Amino acid sequence: MYKIFFKPFFDFIFSFLLLLILSPVFVVIIILLYFFNQKNVFFLQSRPGKNDKVFRIIKFKTMTDERDGDGVLLPDEIRLTKMGKFVRKTSLDELPQLLNVLKGDMSFIGPRPLLVSYLELYNAEQKRRHHIKPGITGWAQVNGRNAITWQQKFIFDVYYVDNISFLMDVKIVLLTIKKVLKSEGINTAGKATTESFKGNE
């Protein structure tokens, strides 16, 4: 009952309320990013959702689109702006995903929506992470986020798929708040951003 009815209901109600409450924060971030990120405010990208259905994820943009002489994007650590670094560290870059939740593409809690190109790299067990809607936060995020290996993330994702409950979601919300306040596990050690998933050995 919770997974089928109450979870989608809570997603819709809380995303709508949070969008209203946080609208002043949205305006401030948009203005700051407009000046710090060369007028690039939003990041939109195709991501696979439930049952591999592709949707457009919305995030605040934390990097510029600077390229070298050959037209290749510069390394992430160079393109990451000072404001973008702050927005990423505080997880404020995730706020626009409330629109994805309101539209029904995402849930507040679930496996993070990754790149479409990863779909062909998963093994059968890892693919089960797409049996439910992706989330803004999830069991993998509160158990290491980007400081753990891809294989560990997928184990946590599938565990959540098999054990969804109201109490577990409450626990994840509380742990997420703790992680955000302590800025834990934002990036892979020694990296400005997370390394790409290259498949299983």
C-alpha cells in the first residue's frame, strides 16, 4: 500500500509545498549562478527512470562549458566555478529536481538517476535498480554517496528496491539531512566530481 499509493502521494504533496516554500532560495541561486556561470543556470540531461524510461533531469548548473582549442570540454575541476562548488557542496544543485518529482519522473527517495549510457553496462542484478522511480536521495547516498565504489552503490540501490517502507524512507530523509549539513561524501576522494562508471570487471 505504501509503495503503490502513499509514496507517490507524499512525493506530489511535498514537492509542491517545498517548491512554494523554497521559491525565494531558487531566485537567489538563479541570480548568483547567472553571474558566476557565464549565464548558464540550469543543467538538463537525459536520464533513465523507472523501467528505463528516459526523462530530462533538471539541476542547477555548477560548471561552465569551457572548451580547449579542439572543442573538447576542459577537465571538471577547471570548469567548476566558485559558486558552483558551493552549490554542489551544500547539495543546493539538487533543488530543481523537485520539478521532476512533481511531474512524476522521480521520487524523493530512490536510486539516483544515472547516465543513459550506463544501461548497457549493468549486470542483471544491478538493472533491478530501475524497477522503481529514481530519487533525489537514496539508501546509497546516506551510506557513502560518492565516496563509495559503484558496485557498493548498486548493492545499496537494489537493497532499497527490495525493502521499501515508510520507516526506511523516514530514516533516509533524516540521514540525508545529516549528510548535507556535514557535507559528507560529495565527491570521490581526490576528485572534483564523481568518476564515470565503466562497467563491471
